[in-house]
Amino acid sequence: MATRRASAGAHSDLAAPEVRIDQLTGQRVILAPGRAERPDAFAPARPQAREESAESCPFCEGREGRTPPEVWASRPDGGEADSPGWTARSVPNLYPVLVPAEEAGAGDDAGAAETGLASSVDPLRQSSRVRQPNLFASQPAVGEHEVIIHAPEHVTSLADLSEERFAGAVAAWRERMRAHADSAAFLHLIVNEGRDAGASLPHSHAQLYALSFVPAEVARERERTGAYHERTMGGHLLSDVATEEVRRSERLVAVDESAILVCPFTDPGWTVTLDRVAGVVTETGGLLSHAAVICREYGIPAVLAVPRATERIRDGQIIVVDGGHGSVELVG
Ligand SMILES: [Zn+2]
């Protein structure tokens, strides 16, 4: 990565984030020069870095003036905007990847949502009457980029939030996604923790990107799911794949009403499988991880964070999973 000073010079003609098109794949890439100016609270890995950052953390209650003015906050007891008394709070990202349509300063269609695979400025979509397509076409990266602060206290991990604060954080995500649902083509919410994940501040927060286009991979999935739905007169692609896997039983270890899933961890791709098992054992995770949340929802026992579970439990082995006590017993 270039130094701040050098990158500021190199991109002196690029004032705002823009979408560029990869000429070979047609994929969009957002270039946001302002990101190079971010503070890097994690960078000085000195012993007292953590305490120092807590003392000066702009996301902590009482330092509301150090963030851009809030666009939303949960204040159960009321109170002024940008003052203490909130439980979750949303502010525009100080170093946005996206710019609001009214600030983009482009044509009338700057904010128009694009739902297809190709960008409207993709050189291959331009009129054939233009002799030489503009291979370096770009457009303003229009949208909203918010930071949702999960708690007023300086908590540095989502998993360390109290149950009440966690519920408040999820409610905040939903609230803000709802606020952008009508104007955005695609909403992308991430929680990045730690320097390795690209977070520049340790205080637990999420980033919400309200994009004016649908990312190519998601657009492709939507197209295929939609085409499948139409072709099968109402079929659901993901659910039918899972059903067919069970019918073929070629790649299934076991599935019946007493099958236990033992795996390193689960993510949304596993949800269909979790609906068909009697219990779950994972090697990683905790109270708030995907497997725990879904199993609670489905009412099936789950024991998480069992070291080397996939090695210690053999395929076909009979085990008893006690979700209440968090125990796994090897029977035979
Ligand atoms: Zn803080």
C-alpha cells in the first residue's frame, strides 16, 4: 500500500469514489482514494495501544462530536442527536467507499439502480455507432456508506456484547437496511473485527453499504435462481439441490432423524442441512455463531467449540449430544 502522502498525490485528479470496469471481465471495481487517509488505530502495535485507543476512541459514548453527525440512533430515554444516551448509533463513514447521489455531481441517472450483470458504462454495452468504445469509462460510486456502532461502551468484539446489546445491534442493522431498502439496488452489511479484517477502529461496529448496483456474483445467482424458478414453475434452486443430494445419497455421510452434523463451523450455506439433522457439533464458534443461532431457532441441540471434533468423532459413530449441558458423549 502506498503511503498516505504519495497516494494523495497520485490520485489528485480523483476527488470522489468511482466505479471502474475491468475491461476483460466487465466486473466493477470501486476506487475510493479517501480510504488511504484513514487513521490506523491498530498500526502502532505498542504495548499500551489498546488502552490508548479506548481513551481516545471516537465511537465511545461521550465522544459523539468526533464522528460525522449521526443519521440514526436508538435513544430509549430520548435526548439530543449526537449526545450521550444512545444504545446503538449510525453515522456516515468518514472515509466513504460510496457517495450519495446528490453529492456525486453527475447526470440525472447517477443514482439510478443497476440490477444487471454489466455496468451501464461497460464499453461493450455502448452504442455500436461509437467507433471506439471508451475502455476507461468510469462512473461515480453512488450509494451510502454507514458505520453502525454496536454499543456505547468500548467493547471490541461482537461476541463480547451483552445479550441486550447484541439484540440492539441486530435491530440497528435491520433498521438501517430498511431505511435504504427502497433506494439501493443491493445492501451489504459486514462486521469486520481486528486489523487483519481491515478494521481501523477496534470499537465493535458494522459497515453498511447501500450500493446502486448488484455485485456480479449475486446478480448471477439471482438470475439462475430466477430462471430455475420460472423453468420449474415455482421450484427453489437451493432447496431442490439439497433434496436431490439426499435422494442420491452419494455424498451424504448420514441423514435420518437421528443424524448428527459434525463439522468445523457452519455458515448460511448449511442452513438447509441443519433443517434435516438431529443435532450439531462444531469445532469453533460460540453463543452467537451461525450454528448456535440456527439450532436454537430449529430447536435442535448443538455443542460448539469442541476441539478437533471432526477428528475425534468418526463417521457412523453413535454419539449423544446434550445441548443443555454442552456435552458430547461417544457411545459406540
Ligand atoms: Zn470505543
